[in-house]
Amino acid sequence: MQTEKKLAITVFSFPPDKGNVGTAAYLNVFSSIFSVLKELERDGYNVEGLPETSEALIEDILHDKEAQFSSPNLNIAYKMGVREYQSLTSYATALEENWGKPPGNLNSDGENLLVYGKQYGNVFIGVQPTFGYEGDPMRLLFSKSASPHHGFAAYYSFVEKIFKADAVLHFGTHGSLEFMPGKQVGMSDACFPDSLIGNIPNVYYYAANNPSEATIAKRRSYANTISYLTPPAENAGLYKGLKQLSELISSYQSLKDTGRGPQIVSSIISTARQCNLDKDVELPEEGEEISAKERDLVVGKVYSKIMEIESRLLPCGLHVIGEPPSAMEAVATLVNIAALDRPEDEISSLPSILAETVGRNIEDVYRGSDKGILKDVELLRKITEASRGAVSAFVQKTTNKKGQVVDVADKLSSILGFGINEPWVDYLASTKFYQADRDKLRTLFRFLGDCLKLIVADNELGSLKQALEGKYVEPGPGGDPIRNPKVLPTGKNIHALDPQSIPTTAAMQSAKVVVDRLIERQKADNGGKYPETVALVLWGTDNIKTYGESLAQVLWMIGVMPVADTFGRVNRVELVSLEELGRPRIDVVVNCSGVFRDLFINQMNLLDRAVKMVAELDEPADQNFVRKHALEQAEALGVDIREAATRIFSNASGSYSSNINLAVENSSWNDEKQLQDMYLSRKSFAFDCDAPGAGMAEKRKVFEMALSTAEATFQNLDSSEISLTDVSHYFDSDPTNLVQNLRKDKKKPNAYIADTTTANAQVRTLSETVRLDARTKLLNPKWYEGMMSTGYEGVREIEKRLTNTVGWSATSGQVDNWVYEEANSTFIQDEEMLNKLMSTNPNSFRKMVQTFLEANGRGYWETSQDNIEKLKQLYSEVEDKIEGIDR
């Protein structure tokens, strides 16, 4: 009976701070829990005493919401004495090696272990303890991760044996249970995730775009995942000076041949300088005479940059479980789904259909626009506008007055029947694209109609109820809904892909384009020389979403092609001759994330075999940098060439991340050298294809020598939802400053980021990407106001972006001073904003003030003494407020 069932909902808190309770990617956690509990109540579950609103729920669990005043602690649900803990927790003694005798000082009052949370009838909402070593720089340096602490174990003992849960619901992406030490797969009773979860069925709400970590949750904590949607995407738009620039450019286009042309161009140049675009576009000096042709080029380049910012996609706000987007909110997502060619389904992209109408190939338009050719930038803008207009017209026709999608099938068949003029044709009739190919458009819009139905479907609550009744939850792939609409509708049990099937032929094609652009860019920035070594990162999720694009990039750098057998499994490679390659083979240092290591061990084997094969080729050293370096390293280390050609590294088995992210988030580091030591100590475990089954072996010397030859560092961005400052993973694995320190000449390597989030793939420098990110997220009113509207959680999201920006300063030094300066004037100088942040979530606001002061103290931000004084004063004000002195 539902009335008897007991459910333990578990929320997370990263980094441990009262302002962070209920952290999860893209999710408004407390509003979602509230809507889930309301639904369960309707189904007969006992949720006695549940408050009236989600704000009141936060108050209950956080004891006066982050104890805005007075109480510094979370609500204590249970105090567990040491004896009781030891009798309930059979593996308690195994934790003593790392943490000493219980109760220890985490989640304890010195005598008892404390379980934080609140019970409503048969539902317990609890806060999962954290790793426990975030604030300890010494422990962060260990190459193997520590076991869970006593408080962590006590939490799960309470849930299973005292509260006696029938199921646990982990709420959102992601907690730390499944990342505890133990085997990578096939848990035994000696593995901590297995001991912790015990016999409780584990249901886990998980972001649909993160199949790799979802796979870890399934393998290591036996979870039944249920996917949830990321918030609807919107275009970043323009604001302040960027908006003025776009107005100046349109007046230039109508007046450029009159005498006012030069005058408008000089306003464009000075406004671009004020917006700090001079780092991204070479601007002529003020007062310099320039010809009409050069004027067009300067305007074209600024225009192209502005359009790049304007059309950048961002998820706005946070998702609430059980509230699918309205149809109009889905427009930006549909426009982006429509921007990709899908040859396997014989669907042409909307931009390419429109470009054909005016006799152009869309790829050429992209190239021209990237170069800043004014007429191409303008054409691309018209194509983008027409795409948005046509899709909006289509969506409007399939929605009712409330903006909900009504029975799409009926509406569509009447539209696609011949009775009515199709809405997209109507719209395009008044543009220059009125002759667009109707058949191609019809095929595309039929596909978009199917996608629209899936985006607005609501199955996240339904699937949860099925799981809680012990019924089957339908599986589905995880990934990016824009690349792969089969991810929709959400509410599915997430799976990844057959790890042996990647990289696919299509991924190899995309990879060649990116690698060629990367090498072109590196040559242009380095006097025409090829990079000898590139240090890069492989992520689990990215390779699932793109079917192995970044894996394929590594293969193409060293000049080999993957070969699939008759079953489509890729388990060998063949050489591409130097003639066909047309350039030297480039050496690589590959840092695989711990998740990639767990999911793609066969591919690590493939990469290692490929690199060693290339090192043994009889080719001249100036044409094969892998061999050149391996010979030098073999001699220096006194090993054979195969061992010297070790290039595929990750963490020790059962450990994840370099811990730089934990150190930065918790400010628990002294100097950059300490961060670099963490990286070397945790990431220097090599895969060796000559020792099958041996696991990862520490080879720090080879790792350091290989990194010291790197001339470029490189990472990929593959979907619009996650960018450099949204998560801490990217800077956690960035070796830019480390390489500089290891190099004999102490030269900083060029740092590049490939962006394949749109049909027009780009390779930008790291600093260009950080600027683009700051302009579209942290400093963009559309983004931060969207976050503020979600309240308590929104303040934390803003603080997180600022902290991650400091992370980039620490690992790469590629953040411009103006980014901090503008952030300070947006959030601190603006009194109204300041008070809103402080009253909505004082703890996260305190962390934000602390982060500004830290950025200044560590030399990443130079600013006026007044600004620093104001921040120090604010810090003590908010401290007092939290401690409850001004009640």
C-alpha cells in the first residue's frame, strides 16, 4: 500500500556550505521536491506536515533558510551514538584508517553522529554529507581518494536501518556516493558504494545530457536513473554597449556610402573599445585614416563578434520536475535542431535550404562571416533571423491561447495537408528567401513537429511513480537533445552507447575539420611552425554525445585512422602515410577523465597501441614528433621506446578528478604550485597496452617529460548547456600553467578551446572563450536576472560562475582584468542588486564577496582601493547578518 511506503529523498550540498544545500545541475531542487511530494500525496503517500510552499520547505530543512539569521546549523533529524553507529555499520572499522575513531569531527557534535534533514510522515528529506576532505590541502594531494567518513556512513545506516526506507531517491546530478573508492565496475562487498547503499533500491533523478556520469551511478550504486530536461535554451541577446554597437552597425550599412561613413566607423571603433572587444578584434588606432574597403572589414569583424555573442545559446533559469517548457520556450531549441544537417534521415538544415535559395553554400557563408566579410555577416544574420521567424510561425500555429501545444498530430496534418498555406511558407514569402525549396522545408518541419511533441511531453513524474511501484522504466539514450532528439521525452532510464562503436565515420570527419583548424590557428600564432605536442583532455560525456569526436581528434593528430570490423566495432587502427597526411605527425599527451577511463577502457587501449605504433615507425624526426620525443625520453629515462611513448594518462583506479576544483571551490590552497602538484600526483597514472589487466600504473616521470614538450593545450566544448564557467571540471583538468612550469624555456603554451556547439565549428583561444562566456552568462542581464528569478538557488548559480572564473585564472592565467571589474560593478556597485543577493541567500553572497577579495589577493584582479574596502566592509556585514547579531 502507498500509505505504508517509506521514501528517503537525498539532496546534495557542494561545496559544503549552508548556501549550497540542494545543489544539482540545471535543477531548481526544492521546487521540484515540492512538486514531487504534492503528486505522491495525491497518490496516497503519507507526507504529514508538508508545508504549503517550496520556500517554507527550504526554511524547514535549513532551519530558517541558510539560517539567514541565528541558527548556524541545518535541522538535525537524528543523533546517532557511537555504539549504535558501530552496531548498525558493519564496515565502520574500515573507515578508521583514513578518519580515526568515530565520531570524528564531520557531521558530529563530538559525542554523536548527526543526520541532517526533516521527516514528513513517511518521507524523509535528508542532506548527503560531502567527501569531507575538501578543505584539507594535504589530503587533496593524495593520489588515491580517501574512504567515506563516519558521518557519511551513518547517514546511509540511518536511512536503511532506522528510518527503514523502502527506496531512496537521489535528487539531481550528482552526489558523491557513486564516486567513493572501490572497483570501477562489478562492485564487491569491499567496495564503499556497495557498503553504503546496502539493500535499498536507488532511484536517481539525473540530467538527460550527462550519460557518462549516469552510467557510473548505475554501475557503482545500482541506480535506476530517471532523466530530467535541461532548462529551455534562449539566445544570449545583446545589452548595454553591445546593443549600441549593433545599432551603430545598422546605421553604417544604410549610410556607409554617404559622407557620414567614416564618422560612424570611428564611433563603432571607440564603442568596441569600451566593450573590451579590442582583445577579440584588431581595431585601428583612433584617428587613423582607413580606406572604404578596410572600413567594411573592421565593421564586418566587429559585427561577426557581436552576432556570435547574440546567438549564443544559454539555458535560462532552472528546470522544475513536472513543468515541461511551453511551446514558445521551445523555439530556440527547435531553431538549433533545425540548424544541423541530418543526412542519415535525408533532412537538410534550415540555414542550408535558405542559403541555396540565394545561390550560396552555407559553409562558404560561415567561412566568410568568420573572416568578417561584411556582406556575408549580413547574409548570415538574415538567414538566422529567417530561421527564427519561420520556426516561431510554425510553433504559433500549433499552440492554443495558453501557449501550450495542443494535439500536434491533428494540427500538423491539417497544416501539412494542402488545404492551408504552410505557416513557414507564409512567413518566408515576405523575406528574400521566398523561393525556398518547399519539399525540403516540408520534410524538415515534419521532423521539427515530432521534436516539438517530445520537448513538451511530461513524463518525469510518471516515470518516478512507476519506479516506486517497482515497475519498468523505459530506457533511452542520454545526450544533447539538439544533436540527438531521441533523448526526448525525458523521464527515461539513461543509457550510453556501445563503447566499442566509437569513433564513428561521421565523428572522424568532424574531428579532421577541428584538428586542421587547430593546427592552422597554432601555426598562425607561432610564426608558421607546427606544434610538436598538444596536451588534451578526453571526457566521458562528450565522447558519448559526439560518438567519439575528441577521441578521433587524437587519432588524426598522430596520423592514424580507426578501422571497424564487420560488426561495427572499432578495435584497430591503420596508418595514414605522411604523403596523404601532408604534415608531420603531432605528439599528444592525453589526460582522460576518471569517468572516461571507466567507460572506455577499450578505447584507451586503442589509443595507447596507436601512439606506440607511431613511435616505432622508421620516419625522420622532423616528420614524426611522437618518435622524436619518445627517442629523447627513452634515452633520458633509460627505458625502451615503447615505454617512453606512454601518452595515455588518467587517475588511479577508483579515483576521480585532479581535486583542483575542490581546492578552488573551498579556497583551500596556498599557491598555484600546490594546484600543479595535485594535478601531477593524481593524473599521472598511465594505461599500458603491453600489460593487459594491470590497471593504471603511476608513471610520473614520463608524464612530466611528455607535458614539458607541449606547445598547445586543448579542450572541446560540445553542447550549449555546459560551457567553461558552468562547471568546475574544465579548469580542474586544464594543464596550461603547469606545462609552462615544466618547460625548460618556461614559455606559456597556447591554450585553445574547440567549440562544436553549432553547425559552424570554431577553434578559439582559451581567453577568447572565457570572454565569450563572461559576456553571455555572468555579465548578461538576461542570464543573471533569469537566475535571480529562481531565488535562493539562483544566487548560488551566479556565485559558482564567479568562482569557476577564478579557477581559470589559477590554472591558466587567461582571464582579463575587465571581467572581474565588470562583475564587481554588476553585483556589488549596484545597491539594489547587492541587497537582493544578500537577502535571498546570504551564505552564497558571502562566498561571492570572499571570491572577489581572493581574486584580488591572489593577483588576478587589480582594482581601486575603494572597491576592496567596500568588499571588506560588506564581508563583515554579511558575517554579522548570518551570525544573527543584528536581530
